[in-house]
Amino acid sequence: MSSAVSPLAPKSYPELPEVGGVRFATAQAGIKYAGRTDVLMMLFDAGADVAGVFTRSRCPSAAVDWCRDSLKGGRARALLVNSGNANAFTGRKGKEATELSARLAAAAAGCAPGEVFLASTGVIGEPLPAERFSGVVDRLAGAATAGSWQEAARAIMTTDTYPKAVSRRVKVGDTDVVLNGIAKGAGMIAPDMATMLSFLVTDAAISAPALQALLSGTVGDTFNAITIDGDTSTSDTVLLFATGAAGGARIESADDPRLADFKVALGDLMRELAQMIVKDGEGARKFVEITVTGAESDASARRIGFSIANSPLVKTAVAGEDANWGRIVMAVGKAGEPADRDRLAIWFGDVRVAVDGERDADYSEAAASAVMREEFIPVRVDLGLGEGRSTVWTCDLTKEYVAINGDYRS
Amino acid sequence: MSSAVSPLAPKSYPELPEVGGVRFATAQAGIKYAGRTDVLMMLFDAGADVAGVFTRSRCPSAAVDWCRDSLKGGRARALLVNSGNANAFTGRKGKEATELSARLAAAAAGCAPGEVFLASTGVIGEPLPAERFSGVVDRLAGAATAGSWQEAARAIMTTDTYPKAVSRRVKVGDTDVVLNGIAKGAGMIAPDMATMLSFLVTDAAISAPALQALLSGTVGDTFNAITIDGDTSTSDTVLLFATGAAGGARIESADDPRLADFKVALGDLMRELAQMIVKDGEGARKFVEITVTGAESDASARRIGFSIANSPLVKTAVAGEDANWGRIVMAVGKAGEPADRDRLAIWFGDVRVAVDGERDADYSEAAASAVMREEFIPVRVDLGLGEGRSTVWTCDLTKEYVAINGDYRS
């Protein structure tokens, strides 16, 4: 773990408002880390509707398997998260560890194990010593309060250098509701979720199927539009809980017009959390927004965007503050998507560096270099073929990334 | 350019035997580099049959476009290669530069421009000053001899730290023939050829269609089975020339049984050159062979192999000498190919670290770590599903890679 906080971190960490219907606490269970919290337990005493999206890895963690099962009930009473051990690729022992974790949490929360949701993040392949939760979960259930969301965000960190917690206030129909979210990264971030965990809680009254439709419809342009290293984790989990404590009529459909503002707020909050994850990418010094326009379709634009965002040569050029648009061309070319070299145009910020398949005659290297020296680097590629467009976010690839990941497990 | 030679370089650079029917020379044209050769010209005075494979980039270089055209004739009289400038994404100027280069080379060689083959490697997006070839090509044509293949290999280097030249002697029917090859890397190496150039010359008498079939059939398990950073260049070119100077009956079909030994030698030579490119990967300190077995098909095994080989987390773990098989699991999972977590087995060298979806109970961390300290690291993954298998080669991802590529253009 790197001790220095990312230069792209927020300047302050304001505490979030309380969300009715949820209380939580954190603890030091000593799963792997010493001297810091590594367990978060959330309790929904009156229950909450719940929706989830998970990694598409063919080798998902035992906790992901567990959540997929629990989600069938659509109802949550407790969430137990640990950092330091992903409980992934742990075979029969991993499954047993989830069963024991859920049984302990359920006993502490006074609910059925199927109403418990689990997430684990950290090293892959080491059996999770779930017996350490014994006692810990009872103390957590006793101590849980409306609590500090920043503390909750801290307890789930692995190589993250700062906690990620965001809030929105919005109306659902005539009811004022709160939506809070926390997330953690920071490596293995790519579409399909990576080692990304995020937990979102609202006091709005929204049914599980409606929540699921909202979440599934929002993840594509938020958490699935970021990449740090193109690697996809075994453990990615986003859970959205609705306690209904704010009152008001329960919304049963994602198409209900009373959800209009909530949808916007949810997209907004998830995008902000997703971008916070990128800004805390391992070793990141630059935040890069890649917008592809003029593609044959949005899906094609997305694939070209990720081909650029995942290119080590593009990412090292950004790290070197080098306006190396030739590598952008390379990444467009290798995407395997429709592209016409002689229609391509490329911008760094407002500086158009290439047009009609060659260097822009008016392009100023000094102006392009000035863009590259900023922390936020917008890159735009226009293919000149159609109306398809997509935006994805990534960070640069630095020596620190190599240092962090070359000496992570030991 | 890095000045230190890769620790994975060969211990010596023996001169290659002459190949009848080709002569060549190198020069300093000052395209980009100072104080080193940057142009290679080969002349086939009596002509040669020729075959080629190229990048699948949608944004190929002007030289690749030119070669694809020339290849329709199947006959070569000259090859002109420059390093320092890729003449890629240079629009109309790029096309004009290839036309001028070919015209100058053709005049010097006394042939038609359509019998000239071109390759350019280096920076993308800068117009190639082809007028600098004027005079240079005439001197080259005058000075060309049966020559030094090591010198030829040096003239085409970009970020390569050592020249790559390999030779085989073999019989075609009753005729003794020689097959020599040179190649260059070193970044942007991935399937579909990357910034890879390779030129192979034999004095065997083999028709262009037969050569093309041989080359296309061999590239998959050799040059297209390597990756350094997953990036694919605009310029990858492999050309195979047959002068026929060794005499003997001209072979018209790749299925001719007299080619049996030649086929093996060609595969062998191309594999050795491909591995030399990986061993000179930018910043590489480890050479990694990834073998995937038990997949549903060879193609599926190949995709899983590349998912592992291109994973920054796997590659940084190798750099850190960390037997982090959890990241191998992650890379298998993200490949999107059929895989069953609970049948997966993983080896580093002979050390089985995981079996049946969990850590091998008998696995010795010390033994696995000893494997990781070697320069050559064989990784094997068995999926337990079918008979599909594939082997790919890559290198580690080091801080030096970031340093080299973060400050390449400037």
C-alpha cells in the first residue's frame, strides 16, 4: 500500500447526512491490516429493498456467489464487508466462509442468513478466516449508529489512498429523500467492475425490481465506463439499498415519473464515485476523460474509447505529459472497430492536433503540451463516420503503479 | 532509447551465412537518429518471389498500404527500410513519401517502383522526409554486398537494445538452402504484429503463392503469439523473400512434400525471432511463457493466454518476483471464455500452486518464489474442460517500461 494520498484526491472530506433506516459501525478484525478498520457492518432494522450488479468474471468470488443468491429475495437486513481478503478462488473453504459469515451476521442482526449481503476485497486465493467475525459482528450490531459515512468508506479501503463518500438530496414525488454512496478501488478497475465495491443507500421507498432496473440502467455510463488497468476483478459488487424511511408512496416501477429526479441524482452520484475511483487509481497523477464521437454506434465508440483508455502506450505518454497523438491513432486502429484513418480528428483539451488523417497544420505543440501538464486531461477523438459517441475515464500509468503492484502481496 | 542492453539478450551475435541472390547495405540518412545507421536497402538483382503479412490495424501506415499493393505482383527487386519515422497517419504526404521513396529506390535498383517494398518504423504522425533518400539509395545500391546481417538488423532498430538475426540451413528436396531472418521490436508488440518488422530471405526456389501460404500458416504460432503491452502498431510487416539462387526445381505449392523440412525451419526461425523480440521488450527483465491447456478450443486457450499475458497486474507481479496466482485467476476470469473456477489448476514452473479451484494444499511458497526469481518463467493454466491448448510469450511490466514510454517522443 502506498502511504501518500493521491494528488487527485478531494481537498476535504465533508461528513454525509444521515439516511433513515440504516445504522452501521466499523471494527478492526485484523483480517490482514493492523492498526486500521477492516470490517463494516450495515443494519437495516426494518429491512430494505435491494438491487445489485456484479463482476462478469468467470471466476467470481464466494461473496459474489452469495450475494447473487441473496438477491433473489430482494430484501436486505444486513451488509457485512471486509477488506484485506477477497475470499476469491478459495473453493469449498470460501463457500464455507461465506456461510459462516452470513450465519454470524444474521444472528447478530436477528434475521435470516438469506437477508445478509457480503462483500470481501483484498488478496485472492487466501482462505478468509471468517471465525474472526465471531464476537466482532455482535459488538458491531450493538454499536451501530446513523454513523459516519466517511468512516464506513475508510473501513472498506485496500490500496485506496482516500475514502470515497458522496451524497445527494432529491425529491421522489413530494418526498425529500437522501441518497448516500461509498466506494473503493483502486486496481483491477475495468468494465465489469474490477475490485470495485460500492454501497448506495437511500431512504426512499422503492421496490427491489424498480431499484434493479435503475441500477442496471445506470451502471453502464458510470462504474462500467472507467478503467485503470483493464483488469477485471473477481469481486466487483455494487449494491443499492432503499429503506423507505423517508415515507411517501412506495414506487414499484423504474418508469414511474416520480423517479425522474432520483434517476438523475443516482447517475450523478454513481458517476462521481466512479471518477473518484479513477482519481485514486494506483499511482495515478492524471485524470483522463476520453470522448469518442462520430463512431458508427455508441457501442463502437465505447470499444474505441476503452482501446485508448487501456493502452499502456497512451497511458505512459500521459504520465510523461507527452501530447503523443500517434499513440491515440494506434489505439483507434487496434480496436477492431470501423474507422477511416483519413477522417480521424484528435483533440487534447481544445487543441486539435490531428485532422483528416494527418497532423493539424495549425497545431501548436506548446499549446498541446500545456494541456498535458494539467491534472485533468480531456481527449476527444472524432471518427467522422456516424453519430455514435461514448465517454470513458481513466488515469495515467506511472512507475508508482508498477511499484505498488510489484510488491502488493508480500 | 534505453542505452542498457536487455539482460535477456543473447550472449553473442554470431554473423549469419550469406544468402545467394540478395545483397544489401546500410546508411545513416539522419531521419531521426544521429550517429547510427537508419536505412537498410536490400537488392534482389535477379528478382525474388515474395510474400507478406501485415498489421490488422484499421489505421495502417503508408508503407503497409504500399507493400500490400506491391505484393499483388509477387515479385521483389528491392526492399527499403528506415527507422526513426513510421510514416504513419501522415495522410496525403505519407502516400507521396512512399511514392517518392519507391521511385528513388527503383531508379537505383534499375527496376519498376512496383517491385520495391517499403517499411518504416518509429514515430507516428510526422511526415517522412523521403527526399533524404535521394543520393543515399544510389550509394547503397553501389555499396551493397552479400553483407553483414547483424549490421542489417542494427539499422532497423528503434527502442530495441540489441539486433535480432537468426539463420537456418535446411534441404528443400535435394537442394541445400539457407534461410536468414532479421527482426525488430520492441514496444507496441501484440498479435496483429505491433511495431514489429521482420525480413526473411532464403535462396530456395519457391513461388510467391507457396511462400504466402507458408508465411500465413506460420505467423499464428510465432509472431502473432507474442505480446509486450497489448498495443498493436500501424506498421507491422513481415516479408519473406525467395531468390532461388540455391538452384533446384522451383516449388509451386506449400503442400509440396519437399518443403517439409523448410516448413519446420521457418517455424523455428520465426519463433526464435519472435521470442527475441519479447526478450527485448521495453524494460523487460523476465521472459514469460504462458501455456493454457484443457480449454474448450485452441482459440479459446489463445484468448485466455493473451488475457493473462496482457494483464498489467500479472506482469507487475512477475516484475516483483511475486508468485501471485490470484492474478492469474483474475485474468482467466476476465477473458470471457468458458472456464470453471472449481476445475482450474495453475503452475509456476513445475510448482502447482492451485488445483480444483483453490490453493494447492501441498504448495510451497518458497518453491514458487524460486521459480519467480529466474529469468525464464513458465506459467501453465489447465482449465479442465477440453483439449484446447495454446502457448504465448510475454515479458514483465517494469518501471523502466514506464520510463521508456513516458519520455519517448521528446
